[in-house]
Amino acid sequence: MVTDRHGNITPALFSQVSEESDGAQHNAATPPIEVSALTTLRNNVDGRACRVRRPRRVLRRPAGPRAQHVGVPPRSPYDNLVHPRTVKKPVPQVEAERDLVVEDPSSGFVGAVVRCEKDVVHLENRFGKVRGYPLGPGFWVDGRPVVLVRPKQAAPSGPLRSASGSFYVDNARARVARAGRIYVEGKHDAELVEKVWGHDLRIEGVVVEPLHGVDDLPAIVRDFRPTQGRRLGVLVDHLVKGSKESRIAEQITGEHALVVGHPFIDIWQAVKPQVVGIKAWPVVPKGQPWKEGVCAALGWEDDTGYVWAQRILARVRSFTDLEPALLGRVEELIDFVTTD
């Protein structure tokens, strides 16, 4: 590089650097390439010549296509192919229909579907034990894993029917309860009447209340004071001729009060034995509590409330699951109370 004695660049060299600077501005968008630093000669204070380094100038590489990777072959269209044996097949979905035999492999419990709720399926094994499991994966049917789902509701082909067999009234407006009442003997009786005749009672505005013992019936009738438009109906268990219940019923029954009953010892017997999976209701010796005796004879749980809710009431679907001797008495009471 040539400079004058004062350290300045000669015109020829200055024009060359200017052209390089213009090229750097023109290619500002390209990656930079460093060039060697410019060096000039100047006189030092004592008059001796010395080298002075000037700032580096940066030039830009001309724009062009990106460099391609070398040595990488293109992807083959057969790279994503998998052997059919290694493909994971989806687990099939099976509807939890009644009497479907299902196995829980985690516990080894095997049972038939007795009912399916919103998110829970209940299985009963061959010993009569019932367990509830959440719907979803984790079950086996015929030795293969499945996903249990709720059964689909079939679209009705005709007019809808309620559990009592009457025509179902859709979108019915709520009405004020009637002044008349229906009393049944016990909580289990009230729950069974509600499950089968609940729709009819709501349409007619009839309230059903439990009666805790037939001995309290005379006092209830005196306090209720049945009259025209305020009728009283009573359903009594084990109403047979010559019994204590029959004598009380004769004292109360009148123009605006009606006492009827069924011949069963308890409301449990009003459910057909086949519905709960037995051939017949066992005979319990006298002097022994009937419900506890039934549970002991059938090998059921000692908790009568659990047995009623899970083994009996949960399996009742409609009036066809009940004995005719109960059906006629309940219908008679509803007609009597709703007559103005």
C-alpha cells in the first residue's frame, strides 16, 4: 500500500477503497466477509516512520441461493411404511347392555351388567355380589380389551309410555299439589310408588307420604279431616281378613277416606322374584324379622337399606316387574284421590 509522507493514501488507492465501500453498501443484506486491516506509514514524534492500523472495512457477499447440505439423500416415500403386525389397532367400543358378561382384569371380577347409569356400570357375579365401575377402558369381553360405553337409547316408534303404562306427557307444566293425599306404609313403599307411578302423580298433583306404622293411622285421619275435594287414600301392607290391619281399615274407610292393601308381608314381595334373580321369595319363620330373614336365606348383605336400593328397587323398570295384586290397589287409590 502506497502513502505520501504525511500518511495519506494516494488517489489511486483511495479510489479502490471507495469502490470497495460502495460495494459494501450495495450488498448490505448479505452476510459479511472481513478483509485484512489497512496499514499506513506515518512519522512519529521523533521523526521515525511507524505503522498505524486503520479500522477494518467489511464487504458483503453477493446475494445468492442458500448453500445446500451435501451428502444427505432425499426422503424415500417408503420411510413411513409400517408392517401391519406392528400397527396398534384401536380398542373397540361395546355398549353396556343388560346381562353382558364383563371382566375387570385388574381385580379379576367377572359379572353381568345389571344396570348402567350416567357414568357407572354395575356388574353382578355368580355369587350375587354387585360392584360399580366407571365407564370407559379397562374391561374385557370374551377375552379381549374393550371400552364400555352407555347403551344408545332407541328412538320411540310410537307414543311414549311412562313406567306405569300410561301415556307420557312431555313438557307438562308443573301444577299445584292437590289437597288430597296418599299414605303408604313405609319408606320403601313410597320409593316404589314414586318410581313406577311418579309421572302420573306429578301430572295429577298428588303427594305421597310415608306412614310409619298402621297404628298411627287413626290419629292421622283425625288430623287430616278428609272432605269433598280433600280425599285421603291409604295403602297398607299385608291387609288380609281378620288381621289387625283389616280391623283398623274398617274403622277409617268412609266416603272421603279409602284404605286398601295388598296381601304381601312386605313391599319387597310385590316385586316379581325373577326381576331380582331368584325363583321365589323365601319363607321366613314366625318371630323372625322378615327382611333380615330374607337376606340371610338368600345370602345377601345384612344392610336391608342397601339390599332394597341396589338389589330390588334398582332392577324395577316398569309396572311389568310388579305383582298384579299391587298394581290394582295403587291405581284405585290414584283414581279415588283425584276424583273431585
